[in-house]
Amino acid sequence: MVLFYSLLYEKGRRSRNEDSVVLQRMETRAGETMALICDGMGGEDRGELASGYLAECLSVWFYDTLPRTLHHGFSKSRIQRSLQRSLFTVHEELRAFGLENSLRCGTTMTMLLIVGRQYLVFQCGDSLAYSIRRRIKVLTPRQGDRRGVERCIGIGSFKRPHMSCGYAFGKQGFLLHSDGFGDRISTRDMLNVLGGERIKEREDADKALRALAGAGMRRGCSDNMSAIYLKCS
């Protein structure tokens, strides 16, 4: 189902990278794929710890819990409930860690899950996901000022992730990115280098993501920049 992928992991002008980027695949009949970007809350005490821990826990969920969830067939509601339980557990663990150590330890999350020809996108925070063919479609809601980010994992009260779903067609691309990557880059910029028939192999995607990151930095972006591009067969 997923023909190839490309990853970008760039700290930008920050002293450390608080993002965590994960791509996991299972060679089953359906061919499950999980792409995940966790962005530690900028300016918080232990953002990189929070994003890394959430990424690790969701990788375990993908390999251990998801196959059991899919045992009786594909069900969006079962997957959603299973993921929410895992996210709630991590949220409470990070909150407890923060209280014990007088820290604010939070992270956002955006996940793309592909099972066969169907996809699910889950979002907690402000990292975005897109579907790209000849046009670009935003699959996640946009949020405003980062200081007011909703559905953050580890800080405040737990809120269910936003979910969207659909079917993945041949020659379709998906892009996930942290808010830093998209800070100075428009959807038109993304479509100009990733849309249509421009991306034929992984090297094309690598160059496109680096070009977008470079343009963002030239326009003044100083945040961490992370992105995952996937091309479907």
C-alpha cells in the first residue's frame, strides 16, 4: 500500500529538537502503516521527554494492541477507543511525572494510520496532516496561538483526539508535519513541490521536504521542523 516514504527531522535554530518522528509498518495482508509526529510543547520544561515517551508508547500500541483490535476486522470505532485508552494512560503518567518533579511536561501528536485502503488521522494539538494528489486537502483542524493549544497530552485535562478518515487511492501522497515546519510554508508551497506527478521516488520526496524546510528558514522560521511524506501505490 505504501510505496515509499521520506522523513525530515531538523532542529532549526533551536538548541535542541523537541520533536519525535516515527514511521512503523507491519507486513500483514492489510499492510498496516503508522506515521507519527509528536511535538514537545515549546517553552515547557521537558518537551522532548514528553514527545519521546508518547512516541515510544504509541509504537508499542501499534505492534501490540492494534493487531488484537483488528483481529475481528476493521472498525474505526474500535481503533479510536483503543488509541484513546493508550493516550489517556500516557496523559496521566506525564501529568503525574510533572507534579512529582514540579515540571510542565506536554506534547502534541498527529498520527496517520493506514490499514489496507483505509486511513485514519488522529490529532491532539497543532501538528497537521494533508492528503496530496493534484490538489491538497487538510485532514486536521488548524489551531491558533500555540499558548492555547487544545488536546495537549500531559498538560491540563484530557481531551479526545480529533479524528478524520477516508480511503487511500493509488498515487496519493500524505504529509504530516510539526507546526514549526508549516509556520512559514503555505499549502500552495507544498502543492508546488509535492503535488501531481512530481514525486516519483523517495529521492524526489527527500529533496522536496528539504526545499520546503529551507524556504521556511529563509522566511524566518526558528522552530524545530519535522515532516513525514508517504506515497501510496
